[in-house]
Amino acid sequence: MAGTLAGRYPDRTRTFRILFSHCDLHHPQHCPELVLVDLLNFPALMPASRKRFDLNRHVAKLLQCRRCPRMQSTPVSGGAIVSDVMLIGQAPGPREPVLRRPFAHTAGKTLFHWFEEFCGMNEAAVRSTIYFAAVCRCFPGKNSSGGDRVPARDEIRNCSSWMGKEIAILRPHLIIPVGRLAILQFVDCGKLEKVIGRKFRVERAGHHFDVIPLPHPSGASPWHKIAPGKRLLERALKLIARHPAMKDLAGR
């Protein structure tokens, strides 16, 4: 296999030797790593492998982003999880940059409790099968009242290309925006009562997917704990649990 590839693509043989310098390209039995030839973008590339490579490269670039000087941390990522489901948060809090994962504190505990109760997936299962993104990937800092600062329009705009690229790579079947700021990136959200508990069909760059919004699980707002929020939250979580993309993940 390796010899054939090297013969057909002589201009790329040097790249192969850099990637697999410890291997003999003309003796494939000595080079099991050649299952990763998708890195060179050959025509026979398998879609899942291509997604994985593109997403790994994307996340590596994302973590190097320093576009917004007012942000108080470097970007937070949940890792390059190839999935048909994306969960979009608003922005990290102060704990997430330290713990290096999204939804790492109180709001996360509530969020993962929802998924376990309605989808039968614990935190580890959710993190390992759903791609986590956010409107902004860095901690914005505190506002004058001591709460988390809402990202400014230019910061949201700066970060939007990361989400757009993720949708283009993953082509998800379901996106779950969590909180008003995240919901607004996909549908109008004058009031949460108008969007929570509903499923929307959305199009981005020629790709169509379902959007099922959730309220933010932060303890700062009691909306999801009292009527009508509590009832609408339950309806939304049931919609998520019944969605084919989620059922596929839960069945793994």
C-alpha cells in the first residue's frame, strides 16, 4: 500500500517520510500508522477520518487564538469530539480556564444532571460523544456588579468564525444552544418562553440541522425552576432525548 502511494504521489513521498520517519514506506507491514494517510488528503479519504483530522487541526488553531484583548483567559475547548450533536454555551466562567473544560462548575453539574435524567447519559458519556462549543471561547471577566461580563459584539463577531468552521466540518444533525446568548446565534429569542420546548430547522452555509434550545443552567436565574420554565425545560429535554442523533449517541 505504502509503495503504491509513494509511486502514485512522488511529490508527497517526502511528507510521508517526515510523518513516518521511523517507518519504511515500501514495506507496509512495518508501518501500521499508514492507516492515517488521510492526513495527506488523498482522494480515497474516508469522511470520518477527514472530519477527525480537520477538527483536530481546527481545535489546535482555536486554542492559539488571541483576537480579543479584553478577554481574561485563553480559549477553552472540550476537545476534538467528532459528533452529529453540538452543544453551544455562552462563554466560560472563571473556573473553566483553570480546569480546561467547558461547563466545569455549578452550571455544568445542573446541565449534566439534565442529560442523565432525560437521556440516560452521565457527564463522562456526554463529554466524550458531544462536541462542546460556545459563542465566545474565553472568559470575558467580571462586570461592575460582580457577575460574569456579557461578551461585546466585536468579541462575538471575532469568535463566530470558529463556530462556523465547526459546523462546516461536523455538519451536525442537532445543535443544542444553552442560554439566551447562544440561542440568539440561531433563532430569535425575545422571550425564553417562545423558544424553549420547541425544535427549529436552521440552515448555515447550505447545511440544514435541528436546533433545540435550553435555558442556561446557572443558579443566577430561577427561570428553569419555576413555571412555565420548568415545564418547558422538561419538554425541551424530551425533544433532545427523542432526537435520532441523541438516540444514536445514547445507544453507544
